[in-house]
Amino acid sequence: MSVQERKERERAERERLIVATARELAEQQGWEAVTTRRLAERIEYSQPVLYSHFRGKREIIGAVALEGAAEMAAAVRAATSAAAGPRGRVTALARAYLDFAERNPALYDAMFQLDGGLAFAQEDTPEPLKDAFAALLESLSEVAGDGVHPGLFTELFWAALHGIVTLTRAGRLPPEYVEQRVELLVDRLAML
């Protein structure tokens, strides 16, 4: 292994450490606790080293969001691949999405609530975000209905799931009715 390859590997490992530490700190104490100073202390590198990887907290949030998008896509695909029929896949998708958000609140915030400097629904949208949307589209396109653009239907279904997540987390919706909301969403919006 050349010196250059070793340095690149060490840089990639340091970057993964920064992202993992930011994510861990955010899940434990919230995103307000994630500062470049605190991250530098936790990873035992100086702030200039941290800044050599990320220009600031916004880029760190973006890196966490991309990691989360890949994880969410995998969770949705795993759930839908194990389900039978269109109704089973759409129901599994909804449950997987809601479970993912509940298990990873700070990660979910990085993905959909905080400014990570990422472009959504544009040509320069990063691949992990495109793939997360594609994971939703794969199951939802088959139930969009005649004359309905599958992408538009997926956006609407996603917005409904996001609404359930954010309103439940904010205490605006009672959490004990999540399953009934999923059933209504699948029955009425997907018309299954």
C-alpha cells in the first residue's frame, strides 16, 4: 500500500468517525449538542482537522442525512421484499418508514427537518436521497392508480407518512393510533 493510499484510507476513516460521533451525540442529546468543538474533543482531533473534512455543522448534518437515506432505503426494501401483494408491500413500507423514524429521531431530523445543504428533487440531488425516494416509488408506483403519475403519488404518500411522524413526535397525534392511521392511509390513499 502506498503512502497516498494509506493517507486516503485514514482520511476516510476519520470522516466516518466524525459522522458516527455526530450521529451518536445527536441521538443522545439532540442536534443542539452537536458542535464542532464538542466533536473535535470526542474524536480526539483538533477543530482544524474536523474542518478539513467538513466546513461546519451543516455539512456534517448533510453527511448524516445521506447515511440515513441509505439506511432508510435498505429498511424499506427489506420490509417490502418480505411482504406479499401490493397491499402487503404498501403496508410494510408505511410501517418500516414509521418505525425507522421512531427508532432514529435525530437521524430523521437530519434527513428531513434540518438544513444539511442537500438538494432534494433536483438534478444535483445526491444518489442516496434519490435511492431512498426510489425505494418508496418501487412499491407505491404499482398502486398509484390509472392516470396518476407514480412519482407524484409517491410524494403525496411520503408527505402523509412524514406528517404522521412529525405530528406524533410533537404530541399532536396520540401515538396509540399509529396502526389505525397506517390502515386508513393504505385503504384510502392507495385505495387497497
